Amino acid sequence: MVKNILVIKHGSFGDIIQINGCLRDIREHYSKYKIYILTTPVFNNYFSKCPFVDEVILDKRKSRWNFIYLYRLKQLFTQYKFERVFDLQNSYRTEFYRKYLSSSEWISSRTILRLNETKEDFDKKSILERFKIQLSRAKIDTKFSEKPQVSWMVDNDFQISSEIKKNYTVLFPFCSPKHHQKIWPYYEELISKLKSKLSDMDIVIAPGPEEIKAARKYNVKLCLHNNQPTNFFQLAKLLIGAKYVISNDTGPAHLAAHLGCRGLALFGGHTSPEKVSIETGSFLSISSKNISNISVEEVLDKIDSHL
């Protein structure tokens, strides 16, 4: 009888990118097990194609007062008899699931704490370091937990428009509507100066579903698919071919970083590049308590020194 393992990760896109190393480590450790992931509907297609996962279970994250929904979720935990649950969301919601819905061994940032550790101190570590500790204390060999494995995402069948030069830089000037504090306000000026300095290079924006109208206001080329936003896999294809990537702290920035792209992420005081583990040998960052204090000249100097 095949045994089952469950991984929990609800989102966001950047968070989903970050767990790919953990998923590979779990997959390799439990090679003869069936691995399920509990996630939100928006990531159903994503995880359905992920090579480290066998099945997707959707969690609509309904109210804790929705007892019918919680009862059905509890039935799922009971039905699959998960030998272990790897809670990579580590939220109050998933802690509630641990306490009231599941009897499986639960591996979370709370359950792996040692006697001299507090959750508050543990959460001060970088996100990938926390994941590595979480898995290693569950006796998982963590070869990849700090190195998210996302090359599988590249849709090699996606054809980038012939209107975009082969030599191009990708910008991500937007953010989730609830995170306006992450937006660097000088992309228009940056675009103008990049065009002057790099006349042989196209500047490209790949807008999300609610960003097409705003993206058209910039003097750039848009990367779309049938006049619609690219999906996660098409976006990966665009990024892997980019000369450079410049972004706010967004999911696409994390994807670019862990694809090995050269690039630069801009941070305000909402968090730090170290905390979200975005820097690599190729992907750099600039941060300031007030993101508006990062000047265009500072960004251009960083790009010049990097390239």
C-alpha cells in the first residue's frame, strides 16, 4: 500500500517559488510515497505540473466558523492517512488545522522548536533558512531547500513576440494592490534613461491580469499571449532569456532570482532582501527604509557595475 505525505502551501506566488527546493528534497526522501499538496485554487494548475508533487488538494480557506467546510477538510485528512504533514505555510490557519483537523505527525515551524527556542526568534531567520531547519529536524536531507528548483517551469513551446528584440530587459513596476508600499515610483524615468544608454535593447513589461492598462502607459513593449497576460510558465520562458530583470519585491522577482537571471530587486522598509532570501550570485538588491529614497542614478549605477 502506497503511503501518503502532505505539504501545505497556500501562496503567494513568491512563496510558492520559494518552496521548490523543499519540495524536491521531500520528493527525493519519500521517493516511494505519494506526495499531495494542499494549496489555494489559483495555484492548482501550477502544482498540477510540478514534478515534485503527485496530487493537488484545494483549500478555499473558508471561515473557521464554516463548520461544514471544516468537517469536509477533516474528512480529507482522515481519508488519506498522511504519515507526515509538512506545513510550509506556518500560519495561524494551518496551526488550527494541526490542532483540530489532523492526527498526523505535523512538521511546522512551531513543532520543530527546541526547548531554548521561541517562534518569534525562529521567524527572524531568512525564509529559506527556516525551511531548511524545518526539514532537517524532520531528518530530511536538505540539498535543495535553500536553492529553489524552478527550471522545470520554463515553457519552451512559448514563442515570444518577434516584435521584441532578442536583447531585452524585463521590468516589473507593479505589485499586489494591498502592497503599495513595495512600489518604487521612478520606473518611467528609469525607462527613459535605459533607452538612452541601451539603444540596442528592448524594455519589456509582462503585466498581470489587472496591470495591462497601466503597463500601456509606459514607453515599453508588452509581453502577452493572445492579448492576455502570460501564465507562470510563459513568464519563466520570458525571464530565462532576459539580459536583465528589474523589479519591486514581487513573485516574478523571486522567479527571476531562482531561475539564475541577472537582475535587481528594489526594497522598502516592509522587509529585507535577506529575510526573503532573494539575493543570489546573479540577482542583487537595493533597499531603503523608504523605497522612494532609492534614486534612478543609484539603480543605474548598480546595473552598470553588475553588467
